[in-house]
Amino acid sequence: MTEIAEFEVSDLFDDLLDRVERGGELVITRHGKPVARLTPLAENFDRAAAIEAVARLRESRKGVTLGGISIRELIDEGRR
């Protein structure tokens, strides 16, 4: 990931868009601190594949236990 200062963005905007279009990612900084990220749009999002992945995750957790300890007990123990 490339960082670029705010004042450079306007001069290089066309070149920066070309880089992002080719898959690059840029972080825009102001006074050395990151303030924005320029990334390509995810046009190829496959909703069916995402739903299938969630179903596989849910299926893989079946039968997994916490050794007889409930989630509530773990949460309460962390609060002590």
C-alpha cells in the first residue's frame, strides 16, 4: 500500500486513479497521519459464494464445545 501526501493528490489525481484501477491501494495522509484510503471498487462480489461460505462456517462449528463452560461464564469471568 502506497502513502501519498494530501497536497500531492490534486497534481497526480489521474495517475493515482490509474494505479487504483489496476488494483493498487493508496493511503492519503495529512501532516503524516492517514486520513483516507483509495481502493478499487469490488465489482465482482459474488453474493452466492458469500452465503455458501457462511453456511460452511456454521456447519464447521457444529459439535464444537467449550469443555462444558458456557459463553456467559466466560464473559462473567473476564469481568472479575
